[in-house]
Amino acid sequence: MDLATRYMGLQLKNPLVASASPLTGELDSLRQIEDAGAAAVVLPSLFQEEIEAETARHDHLTSAHNDSWPEGLSNFPTLAGTQHGPHRYLELIRRASEALEVPVIASLNGISSEGWTSYARQIEQAGADGLELNIYFIASDFGAAGEEVERRYLDILRAVRDATSIPLAIKLSPYFSSAGHMALKLQEAGADALVLFNRFYQPDIDPVRLQVLNDLKLSDPSEIRLPLLWIAILAGQTKASLAASSGVAGTDEVVKYLLAGADVVMTTSALLRNGPGHIGTMLAGLHAWLDARKFTSLEHVRGIMNQRNLWDTQAFERANYVKILQGYHPPELSIIGRNEHSKKMNHNGAGRPPC
């Protein structure tokens, strides 16, 4: 059975990709993920703000009080040879690229134009097979128009595209007013792949302690619908590869995304819950699903239920919204619930049988 696919110009043996997580930040777990069958791995993001903060702390520690008590400095371990800045991340890229046979895709989150381009060049030189631009931006500035937000994404992409030659993926926000138009503009600006969607982590509030909670919630299958919608709409409409991200728990979600038109399916939460070997479980499930339906190639499946291939082209749009609402039937009340409901109706003088 042929499960081969192409993603951001890279030839992959199957569509399952381990996306950025703590598991992809360690060489041992990266090997386990590859052994389980993943076709590519995305390393955790390199965050420019963290690198600069770490560098500032290092500079402060190595220069503070140089003239005050130089004899006392000999009692402390030297920091001159300590690796700081992006060195650890670049070393991870080098080691992973040497140890793994599958493509190693780096991830970058910058905060300045110079940071985006400088770190992207270093990532390319370290041997990454591709780079995912993790643009994590919440438009909370009331003075920023939608066009400015779009321009931010496009300017970053163009700058990195001019600075590097490796394949580039861009992790999209789901909050654009015209996601389809934005996808085409990103393709024109040099994006080789679009990742749908960047799962922005949102705070919660503890009403007892009156505290803001920034705890991590792993995704669940209920989150599949928004990226599924847009992959089904975009499939066949853009030359950029489409990566599905969010809500992938098992084989069912993998199959749904492929039917909608995804080139690859990424997963993080499922591996954190079940371990690296879960990739093998999903891959075996995909084989079984295809075999049961006599499909011999992924190409026979991908996109057969996207918007362009359905006779009802509005199935993913407004018409379906109305049908879903009209087709919803609330669960029947239990016997106890019906009795209580009946007593309340009679007490209020309603629902009495005719005399």
C-alpha cells in the first residue's frame, strides 16, 4: 500500500508528522517517534524573546561587579564557556538531522524582523530540512486594523523567504476575516505549506482564588471541525501544501483530515497522552481503514470529500449551518425528568388535559 505524500516540497513515506512538543525536543524521544513510523518531525519552537532574555542574564552575570571584588569571582564557576543563545537549539537540529532518516523541520517564533531572518539563516545552516514559522500574535491592539495584522504575517514570511532557501511552512491563525484570500497571499509570498491552525493557548479564571490560570489543556477530537472546514475549502485551491493540526487523537481524525484534502496530519496531544508509540497505532489504523475499502494509494483518498469534489458545494458553508441547527434534537427527558416536568406544567395551570 502506497502511503507516500509530499509536504512543503519534501517527499514523505506517509502523512503522519509529529508536531512540536517536549517529545520532539529530545533526541531519544525523536528516535522513538521515528521508529514508531512518523514520516517527519517538527522540533519545538525557538523563541527569540527567550534567547534574548537568556543572553541578557548571561551578560549580566559575567560582567557584574568585575571591578568591585575580582578576587571573589574565582570562587564561582566560569560562565565563559557556557552555551547560551540559540546554540542548544542549533545543536539539536544538527544531532537530529544526523541521527534521523526522516526530515527534521525546525520551528521559529520571532519578535523582530532581524530576529526572524537571523535565526532562520542559522537554522538553515544547522541542517534543518524545513522551517515552520510559528507566528503567535493576538491582535489585542484596538488601533490595529485587519490589514495591519495580515501585513505582519506577509512581511515576516517575505523577509525569511529572502534570507533562506529551505522550504517554509507558516502556522496560520484561524482568526482572519478572509482565510482563503490570506492563504493565497501567503502562497504568493513564498509559503510552501500552510499549517491549519495555530492553537493559541487561552487563559482561564479561577473564581475561588481569583487568579488567572495559564495551564495547558491538550486538544481533543472536538477541535477538529474548524481546521477540517478550511482544509476542505482550501484543498485544490492553493499550491501550498496543507497540514492539518488540532484534535488528532487517533485514526478517525487522520482519515477525516485526509478525506478533506490534507497533505499531512500533525499530532502533539495524542503523543503526550499515549507516548511516541501512538504514531504506530494510528499508522496501523490508517492501513486497516484503507485496506478495508480496497484503497491501494493515499492519492485515491486525499480530498475526495473536499468542497470541490462534493456535488453540494455549499455543504461546508452557510447551508450546512442551517441544516445542522434544524437537525438537532435534544435528548429525551428521563422518566424522572418527565414526571417533574409534568408536575411543573400542572402546577402552573398549563398542559392540563381537556375536560
